[in-house]
Amino acid sequence: MPNTPLEKQVPRRSFLDILLGVGVLGAAGSALFPVLRYLKPLPLEAAGGPVKLSDDDLATIESDHFVIVRVGPKRVIVFRDSTEEVHALAAKCTHEGCTVQFSFEETIVWCACHNGRFDIDGRVLSGPPPKPLAEYAVQTSDDGGIIVNMEIA
Ligand code: FES
């Protein structure tokens, strides 16, 4: 039986050597990755550390009364209430995970998916959400910036 073109180019033994080499490299990579991540941790922002809102985020708060920012793997809703106090809550609804929004007119955090309603401290007011939204600490900097800290307030 004649050899196919692939068998002519890469003999079976070489192909198995390559496959073995890829397997060894993969195993070495999976063993080394946690060690390297330990020696060189993610930057604070990527790990969920304090995040200073950008000028665009601040402008969005001015125009829309709230902004959704990503802090590490989490979505956070940051808003300013009618007394100018800034709040930061988990933006993921505790019912089925929809992203909440801030209603400045009603002074509530609202989930449009099933009409879940939270007060500005994240406590459930009505609707199906079973738990409050996590509340995060917020600081304002001297230059008017807003810093969200992922420590629970
Ligand atoms: S997902 Fe928010 S109320 Fe259902």
C-alpha cells in the first residue's frame, strides 16, 4: 500500500516524538504556572484591589448618575445619591445574576430582569433577590477622584 503524502513528510516515529514533546511541555507548564503566579502576583486591580475610576467613568456618573466598572473579575455599580454620597455595590443581582442599575429618581438600585429592588446600601426592598448586594468601601481622593476598594464596607 503506498504511503500518503503526510506519512512521507513526517514519519510515524517523529510524529510520536513531537506528540510526546508537546505533552511534556504542557505538563511542565501546568506545574510551573502556579509557582510563577505566586512569585509574581497579579497587579492589585486585576486581583480586585483598589481601583481609581477613570475620567470617563466620572463623566458617566455625572451624566447617567451611575457607572458599572469591572474590578478584577467582579462588576461593581458606583453611583452618587442625591446627598452627593458615593456608593459602590456588587452589580450582579443576587437572584439570577443580571446587572443592576441605579434609579436616581427613586433612589433605589433596580434589577430589570425580574423587578428586584434594593436600597442604596444594597438591602433587598422587594422582588425575588434572596440576598443583599455586597457593599464596597469607597474613598474620594483630593483631586475629586473615586477609589473603590473591594473590601466589604
Ligand atoms: S435577576 Fe435580578 S431580580 Fe431576577
